[in-house]
Amino acid sequence: MKESGKGLISTEKKQEMAVIAGVDYPALEGRMDEFLDELEQLITTAGAIPVKRFTQKLPHPNPKYYFGSGKLNDLTEWVKSNGVDMVVFDDDLPEVDEYVPPQLLDDDLEVVLELVVP
């Protein structure tokens, strides 16, 4: 809770900001935008605000860092300079410790690796 200018206590909760990240590769059969739209709706329903999408067209996700190094640098810099709370990947990231780019790991940043909807 924060104290407002008139001595009142605000109970308003800050909405989390989310960035959506995805690689557009042939197995998606041109449906990348459809998948990201659905993911954006899920993020909004969960109470966060999707603020930007980072996508890259590749033959397959980069085996080391998902994106290529240039796109990864763009994502990392944008996230850190815009106060983003979470990055949501539109893909399973199997080896979390090896797959999530170390420059994205931060105490204040949540990396959502898989979104499971019952």
C-alpha cells in the first residue's frame, strides 16, 4: 500500500506489463499471429498488460537462445529499459537453465516458460 498525496492509503495494485516472444518457423504453417493473439488474450485475462511482441522468422528456434543473437539483444534491452515484469514465450522451452538467455534472468523479471490452460 502506498500513501497518496492527501494522506490516504491507496490499495490500487499496479498491473504487470508483459512482452510476448515467439519464433515463426515452418511448422506453425503461417499461424503465428493467431497463436500470439490467443496468448495475448490469456495474458490480459490473467490481469497483465501485453505491451509488445518480439518475433523472428527462422527455420527453427535457435537451439541455444530461442531467438538469434541480434533479436535476443533487442528483446533484452527493450525489456530492461521499459520496466517489463514478465516475458511470455509462445513455445515450450525444454531446458530452462540452458535455454533461457542469462541476460533475461533478473530478480524483478518473471519469465513465463509455459502457459497451461485447463
